[in-house]
Amino acid sequence: AENAGGGGAPAGPVDFGVLLESALGAVAALGEEMGGNDAPSEADFDAAQKRVEELQIEKLQPLVDARERLVVRLGMAGFAAVFGPLSAGERNLNRTWSALVDRHWPEASSSAATSAAFLGEAQTELEKHTPAA
């Protein structure tokens, strides 16, 4: 995969699994922070929305862009096993953004946690389908 170079990380080639792990960690952290905030301010909504936008561009888009290379690496069955939950994670992160725009914190928080869970499932599938070195 290609790292976009955002968030202080250098741009360039990165192992798909490393990038997926980074995305999972960042989305999980967002979900935990949101889940621990029972009284969000307008600034919290705006900051969370900005973080989601950064995650979409810097973490998830490079994974999506690497799909053809992942097919070559894992075959079609392995690709499907990884990209099914990865796509669900991406959709739920998009849902997080939409809920933030609508100022519905509980839905945004729930969607972020669901996104992280799906990304974790994608990571598990990647590990199952990656040939041992």
C-alpha cells in the first residue's frame, strides 16, 4: 500500500498489514474517546469530524487504493475475506462523519466503535490469509 504521508508519517510504500493496523488503532482510539464523552461540546463535534476526515484520507484511502495489489498477494478469496469487513469499517467511519454533521453524538460514537470492530475483523482475516514467511 502507499502511505499518504499525513499525520507525521513519511509518504511511500508501506505493508498493507502495517497500514491496516495503524488505521485500526486510530479508529479504535477515536471510538474510545468518543465513548467516554457523555456531554460533547460543539468543539468536540468539530474536532471529531476533522479527525474522521483525516482518517478517511490518510488511513483508509491508501488501503482502498491497494486493492488490486492485495488481490495479487492473497488471491480473490483472500481479498474478499479482508475487503468485506474493511469495506464495512469504511462505511461505518463514513456513518460516524454523517452523525457528527447531524450533531448526533451517540450514533457517531457507536459507528466509530463499529468501524473499529470491522477493521479488527479485516486484520484477523488478513493474518489468516497471509502466507507465512
